[in-house]
Amino acid sequence: MHTRTMLAGLLAATMLAGMSGAKAETLRILTWGSYAPDELIQKFEAENPGLKVEVTFSNNEEMIAKLRATGGSGFDLAQPSHDRIYAAQLEYGIYKPLDLSKINTDAMEASLLDGVKANTTIEGQVYAVPHQWGTSGLMADTSKAPNIKGWGDLCDPQYKGKTSMRLRRTILLGTAFAMGEDPFAAYADLAKYQTILDKVADKLIACKDNIKAYWNSGDDLSAMMLSGEIVASETWDSTAFKLYDQNKNIVFVPPATGALAWIDTFAIPAKGAADDAAYKWINFVLRPENVTLMSASTGAIAAVKGGKDLLPEDKKAAVNASFTDADIANLKFFANIPSGVEDMEGKTLEKIKAATGG
């Protein structure tokens, strides 16, 4: 009897030792910079013993490229923008359908949830839900450039050498709208879209003397605005919101034709190996107290009910200083990108860079 007790104790001790040394499950997230702040990761791991979070920061193009290269493996949760899922899924099959019963969709703003579902539903299966949203438009120092109202104002001769933009697809689309075109409607006729791109390229090449420098990161742009090197720029609203806290003259300006709106999403890669952990993370960051922490990091608005009210106070003030209800009603949400469009835009951007030294 004594021997059996000793053996049982040794067996139990061995099992406990094995359990304590067990390797933690890893949730591998492919996301934007600032979308997985350390504070939230530590909080999530503390609430979920045995789970570790590993983050790779990326952007839309790189997310698609990484998942395409691996057939949808290597990551358990990805966060592409809402317009980058449909075509990529049809062409490469890099995502798996979501199980919406495992997501607290009741917490999400209905219009944003419905919009993302409409953009990412294939054969009745939903491939993404919304996380954070924001816009691209203009930023101006109103003490130096009070008349900045539209995309074309970046090329106004009175601001020669004092404006900036990023040579990416956003400035192509914004300039097209400013020229009276609807680039999203033209996606259905790529020959027409090429004609629009050619007109936009001519406009932006002619604008080169107005550009102090083409920015590549939010840090580049922030430094130029705060130093006074530039008085206006094309920008993400979140960058402008952050600067508003340092200089109340620097505000986000929704263009007269409408700010371009994006929704970053939650999607699960086709060969993700930790689906349950991914769903836990999604629901974790939807909780109100975590929404505020996330928005403090990203500067963007969560796609949850009352997301604007859950912003940190400094960000809330910046949003209120920038957007009226009419501006929000005038948003132009990015449309799904058909196959071939990004190649056309890429060649147009290369043409502009070659002509401007951008």
C-alpha cells in the first residue's frame, strides 16, 4: 500500500512537471504597426494562460504577398483592409470563412459590419469583420494655410514648396475625385480607368514644384508639419489627430469631394493553426476598456457601437474638430479592387516618381 502511494505520488509529480513545461500555444498576428500594443498583449496573455502572442507588422500589399507565398499558412489572424480581401481570396484562396457565432458581432457598429460582410462574402461565406476604421484626406496648419479644402489645393501655386503627399494609390484616387471623376465606378471599365490614371499622372507631375518632399511614414510627415517645413499634406486622419494634441492649428481636413474611408478587418488565414485563440483575441479587443487602449495606440476609431465616444479624450477632441455629420455622410469607402487595378496604379505611380524624383 505504501509502495503504491509512493508510485502514485511520483506519477503525479511527473505529470505536473510535464504540464508546467508544456509549450504555450502561439497566436501569430499579421497586422498594422500599432494594432497590437504591448499593454494589450500583456493583458491578453495574463487572461489566457498558455497563450502567447507573436506579432508581425505589415501593410496590405505585404499581407497578401506573405499569405500568397505560404498558401495562407504561417499566421493565425490577419488584418487587411476591407477592399483587399475579395479579389485576393478569389485568386489565391488565402483565407478561411469565419464562424460568426464565435464573434461578438453585437458589439459592432451595424453599418460597418454590414459593409464589410457585403465586401467579403463569397458563395455565402463571410471572410472578414471590421476592427478599426478611419480616413485619408488632408491635413493643414490653419494658421498658415486656411484655404485648404480639397485635394487639388495641395497644388495651389500659393503653397509652392510647402505641401506634401505620399506617392501611393490614395493620392491617385483623391486627385481623380478632385478632377470630377469617380475612380471606383471606373473599376468596371479598366480602359476608362487607365484614361483617368493618365490624367491624374499629368496633374501630379505638374504639381511637383509644390512638393517639399514626398513622405513615406507618419513620422516623416509629422516632423515636417511640426517644424513648419510644410503647411499642408495628404494624410491619414490618425496622423493629424495625433498632431492636433501638440498644435491645435494642425487639423484634419475632409476634402470637399469626401474623405476616402477604409476599414481594417479581422480575417483568418486559410491554414491558420490557432483559430480559437484568434477568436479570443477578436472578442478581447472588442471590449470597451480595450477599445480605448487600442484607439490610443492606433489613433483610429473602433468599428464598435459608440466607437467615437470610446476614443481617448485627446483623440475625441481632434475628431470633433475635424468632422461634421455632413463630412461623415460624405465619406467615400474604398471599393473592392479588381484584378489588374493595382498593377495599373503601380505603373502610374512609377511614372510620376520618374518624372518628379519622388
